[in-house]
Amino acid sequence: MNVKSLLACSLLALLATRPVLAQSPNTEEAREHFSRGVEFFKDQSYDAALAEFQRAYSLAPNYRLLYNLAQVQLERHDYASALKYLQDYLAAGGSELDAERRTQVSQDIARLKSKVARLLVRSDIDGAEVSVGGSVVGKTPMASPVIINPGVVQVRVVREGYQTETRTLTVVGADEQVVNVSMTPGSVGSEAPAIRDDAALTETVPNRAEPRHSYTAAWVGVGVTAALGVGTTVFALRSKSADSELDDRLNAFPGQPSRIDDARSQLRTAALVTDILAVSTAVAAGLTLYFVLSPSTETAPARSQAGVGLAPAPGGVVVFGRL
């Protein structure tokens, strides 16, 4: 979902929320925070937008705000938090959500579940505090797995009177991992050696060779990168134009849903193509840089070590050796 579509959802949530917020003594303050959150969202300042929406929700809780919070977390690539917000939104909305809306949100939840991982930490000591990525997620024994974002994460298990156990994991979407930790008695705050649970990296030392650069591949890379860059620019301008057209149709009164949907579809297509071309440009640029800086795989034959020596001979000595 692109920025314009998310912003449209935010504005719709704002309009739908006002009648409910009117019953709260903190209505005006909550609405101010919400409005600032929308502005921050438009500026793509997602951390600030998240803070404003969270403050608005704390002042005047309304389930519609949970959807806005989920959209911000999606833009921040915090899929685990976005999933929780959408699940809470669906549960809190209850009968107020029509069948079409519930179906849409359920589909979003299903897609997010494929992007997050599940982690369960087991320990031989009960009451140990479990942290993932610096955030406390529970104590042993854990009743159920926790939902975490994919990537490289650090798991810490802390218990008074025992050494702190640390694990570094690499998790991927839809992954399910179980970490078993044995606590070792020790002084409070002492740290056990960190253990990396994923595959160890092996280091290889290349043969000595004189570097020889592949300039032909580099020039080809420059050409491809330039072409992709031009394509990215063209579709970025197309996305901007489609964005402006969608604005005009959203602000038209009375609105025409078919024209709005058509404009939104064009914007999504242009934005998707722009993103694909931008990523391709970055990859091509990286490969070009690699060809410029890295030597070829051909190696020069190793030279024999020079040596000089003397040997006795009839009537004197002879000098022998090699270069």
C-alpha cells in the first residue's frame, strides 16, 4: 500500500472517529494530536506520526485509531506491531465492521503473518526475564511464542544469581524457532559467553595474485544503471502526476467512487514500477562498483623465492642460485 492510499485511510478514520471522540473530555486534545499525526504521515515522518497517534489513542481510545497505528507501523517496517494493531482493530471493531471490511483486514493480517516470525524461549530456570532486541517480552516459562520481526535479533535471558545468557539469531518470515537456554549460577549481572545459534561464517584467504580489474563489465554496468535511472525518473514523475490527479478526485464534491478507484489504481501501479526500477538501479550500481573495485578471479603464477649459494669446485668455488 502506497503513501497516498494510507493517507486516505487515515483521513477516513479521522472523519469516522469524530462523533465518538465527542463523548470524551479529552476530545479536543486528542483531535489535535491526531491532526498532527496526519500531517507527519504526509511528510513521511513516521516516528513522529506514531507518537501523535499513540497519544491521541491514550487520551480518547477508539478502535478506529488502531488501524491508523497499524498503517504507520507498516511504513516503519515494524510488521510485528502492525499485525498486533490490526488484530486488535478487528477484535475491537466487532459488529461495527461490515463483512467487506472484516474480509479486507483479515487478508491484510494473513499477509503480515507471512512476514513475521514466532519465537519461544525455554529455560531450565523459571522466572528468568526474556528480552528480544532490547525489549522485555516475558518470563520463563513462556506461555506462548512471541511475534518478532525478521532479521538478526539478540535474545537475552536474565535471572538474579545466574549468568546472563545471550543468543544471536537470524530469523526469516513465517519462521518458528525454539531456543533452549541452560542457566549457569554466577554473580548478578555477570555475562556468559555469547552464542551464535545460526551457521558460523567461514573465512577464506585468497591466493596471492596481482589484481586485474574488469573494465568491460564496469562500462556495461554503467550503461544499465543509467538506463534504469532514467526509467525510475520517468515513473517517479508519473507517480507524482497520478498522486496529484488522485488528490483532485478526492477533493471533488460530490465524489465519484469509480474515478477515485481508477486514479488510486494508476497511482499504485506507477508507484510499484517506480519502486522496482529504483531497487534495480541500486543493484546495478552496486554491481558496477563491484566490477570497478574488485580484481578478476584470475591469479598470476606464484614466483619462486630467490636464492644464492656457494659450492666448492676444483680450483675454487662456484656461485649458484635462482631468481
